[in-house]
Amino acid sequence: MSTVAHIRGCVAGAAILTLFGSAWCIVALAFWAARPVWSIPAGIVATIALLGLCVLRLWSVRNMHSIDDPAAAAKGKRAGMFFGIIFGAECGLIALCATLLGRTGLSIWIPIAVAIIVGLHFIPLARVFEVPLYYWTGALSVLGVLGCSLVREAGTRLLCAGLVMAAVLWLTAVTLLLQARLKQPGRPSLGAPN
């Protein structure tokens, strides 16, 4: 049975992934000289739709009784501490890579390095938050961006990497929302047979 805390955690993760996916999408499209006029508005619409789904999922648990579980609260606090450590390491590694690439005249590769680091940070988060889906998010991000790094033309390479990151993050957000189904005794979950 899903708890209110579990559903809220999934929704919070989905909302954060939606916003970061949107940032990757819009930045990639903004620097694409040949972008169709509808591309950025389409990215904004996708973002609004996903955030709307997050609100709907939260709305579905508004009347559900929240269980006070001290063990779960302590576990959540511990996960928050490890998230802070992982996020700090991610930011430090991004800063280091950006500095090194900038100083060696390879600043065009900074977004690729950032995308790979962002992808890699999902691997430990999968364990910290007990969300196995994040292993896939990390692997698909890293492999997708490595594939994009083979594109010779810099602008196309960066567009490809940004869109891959957006797609992976948005797909993860949708999957999290689907996993955050409300299951209560005597009530079938969404998609469950009657």
C-alpha cells in the first residue's frame, strides 16, 4: 500500500525532474539556429502538462490519512543528508570540469560534461531514495549523451545532448507519477484489474 509520504516523494521527484528536463530542452532549443518556431512553446506546454499531472497526483491524496511513522521520518532525514552530500559532490565536480575545460580551450564540451555528471548522480540517488528507476535514468542519460558526443558539429551535438537529457528526465517524471498510484484497502489502484 502506498503511503501519503511515498506518493508525495514521487510527485516531488517528478516535479523536479520536469523542471530540469524543461531547462535542458529550452536551453538546447534556444541555441539551435534552425529551430522551428513551435519548438520552444512545445517544450513549455510539455512542462506545464507534466506539472499539471503532479498537481493532480497530489490532489488525489488530499483526504488520505497520513501515518506518523518515526522510523520513516528518520529514514527520510538520513536520505536528505545523503542527497545533500551527493548534490554537493555533483556541483563540485561540475565546477571542476567547467573550469578545466574552460582553461584548456574546450569550453564547447562543458554541457556534455555537465550532462554526464548529472546522469551519473542518479546512480547513488537510486539507492539513497530506494528508487530503482533512477538507475535507468542515470544509465540512459550517460549513454545517450555519450552517443551525442560522437556528433561532429558542435551545435547539433549540444542540441542532441540537451534533448536527450530532457527526454530522459521527462520520461522518468512520467514513470514516477505512474508509480505513485493511490492504493487503499478495498479500492483498486489505477490500471489494476477489477
